[in-house]
Amino acid sequence: MVRRNPERRGLEPGAQVFVVIALAALSLVVHLCSAALAAWRYLWPGRERVGARPFVSIIRPVCGLDRYDAETLRSTFTLDWPDYEILFCAARADDAAVPLVQRLIAEFPARRARLLIGEDRISGNPKLNNVAKGWRESRGEIVAMIDSNVLLPPDYLSQVMARFQGDTGLVSSPPAGIRGEGMAGALECAFLNGMQARWQLAADQLGLGFAQGKNLVWRRAVLDRAGGPAALGHDLAEDVASTKAVRAQGLRVRLARRAFVQPIGPRHFRAVWDRQLRWSRVRRAGFPGLFLAEALVGPVPPVLALAFTAPGLILPFLLLWYGAEWLLCRIAGWPAGGRDLAAMGLRDLLLQPLWCATWLRRGFEWRGTAMDAVK
């Protein structure tokens, strides 16, 4: 008869090491696959072709004046598309961006462009209140809502329209950060590029696309059926509400093959933290099940586990992890210098503290407005 030792608990030390290594390997494989899926979109652009070239309405809300606004807003006028209109939206006539918009409209008299002033209180989201008049005045069957800090390439509309298929309700794109100044600027780019854009492009490559609020290119009928821009105020952010509105109609959100860029410039560390915390609370409120899994995102949890069981594997693990992200950034044309690598590491050290801080309260304040999800 074999006697069992009642004091023996849990796995044997060898089994513990095996489990830790297996979980670390799984985390690394997921990371490598997501980087490969995102890189694939840059290496092989796809076979989509633009069919009909419909009249398009572009809505660009402005609020205040940022460093690169003259460049990003001017890019709206130089698109290679036969016929489109531009509707700039400002909540107030004394907004600092209004004189710039007026100069740009005068600079390109051949373009169909207007500046709309005023605010419709359709939600607790100031951005939606600003763009509502643009939606009402727009005439296109395709309507693009584009944040003022996104730099549009000349073939922007061609890239977007190539992604519309029969079951597409909305085409979106994450921003890719460029021209980050200082370590805080590089940190902002690291969050946007190797983290958020990587996950979003990889998800779309698997047919699981979801919206990002900086680029929302709608079939007008789809948003009208959902209730118009006011319906996008039912969540903390319009990108979450947009994804839900499209999927509720049995349609899909698709992403442009490549992320459109956003010049970053100088940043303060507190501003980067606050922005990431705001987006984290948006994800927690919009997709709580998925947000729970974010506690394990990044290399820190597997590295800590390896430190207690197989420390010799930490260096090769990190070399593979950051090597894959660096290669993705090189392929995509995103910042990938020494400072950017350091920013990637700093970003990953902040992921779990951000996740924990998200639970301290719901909602956030954005541009002086307290925002929370509609109950």
C-alpha cells in the first residue's frame, strides 16, 4: 500500500517550472503573432480595389489649437478624390482654431469647405455635440468623422473606401504616433504604436475589427438606423458605441490596411498617464470582460514568474519580445530608435499600475466635462 503524504500540497517544483515556462511561452507566442499579423498588413497591402467613388462628406471637429493643426487640417484639402466636401465644426466662434480654418478655406477656394459654429446638446460628450451639426449638414452617403490631429495622406479616401464590402458598416483606423519629442513623447508613441495599433490591426486581420474614435468613416444609413450621432453618447467614448452600433446590425467594423499617423510633438508624463487612464476606463466600461484580461497584458507578469522559477530565460524572452515589436515598428515606419525601445519598456512597466488605477473610479473629466457611461 502506498501512503500519501498529507503535508504535500500543490505541484512538484519541476512541474511548477514547466507550468511557468509554458505560460510565459504562450504569452510570448501571442505577442509574436500579433506583431506578425500587424506587420503583414504593411508587407502585403492586400488586393482590395476601389470600385465606385461616391461623394464623401468629411467632418473635422476642432477645439483649441495644437502644434501641428495647420499641417493636419491642411491635409484635408489635398486628397486625391474626385468629389468631397469638408465640414469643419467648432463649438464657439472664438475658438482658437477658427482663424486657422478660415485661412485654409480661403487658401483652397476650389474645395467645397465650410466652417460650422455651434453646439447641439445631444449627449454628455463634447465632441459629439460639436460634430452633430456637421452630420446634419453633410450630404454624402459616406461620412468620415476625423479628429483634427490626424494627418491624412493624399490617398486617404482610396485606402478607406477599398475596405468597404457588402457587410461593412464602418471603416476605422488607429492612430500611429510620429515625431514624439523627449521621453514622454516617445512614451506616447509607444502606447499608440507597438501596443494599441498592434492589437487593433492584428484583431482586424482576424476579422475582429473594432472602431477607434480618431477615424470613423460611416455608411450614413448605418449610423442613422442606430440613432445618429446621439446614439454614440451611450458609452464613455464614441469608438465603443460605434463598434456596438455596427455589430448590433449584423455588420462589421473594418480597419484601413495601415494606420494613419498623428504627429505627437512634446508631451508631459502626467498628460500621457491621464490619457492612458482615460482610455483604460473607456475599455473597462465598454468591454468589461475583455478588460479583466488586460491585467496579464505585457511582459511584466511572465518575467516576474520566470524570475522565481527560470531566471536564465528572462533575457532571451525579452530579446524576442522587444525584437518583434522593434521589427514591426521598422516595417510600419513607426519610431524605432534607442529612445523608443526604452519607451517601450517604460510603457510596459506602467500597464499593471494603469489597470489597477482604472478601478479606483468610473468615468473621467475630458476638456472640462465630467463624463460617464449612460446607465
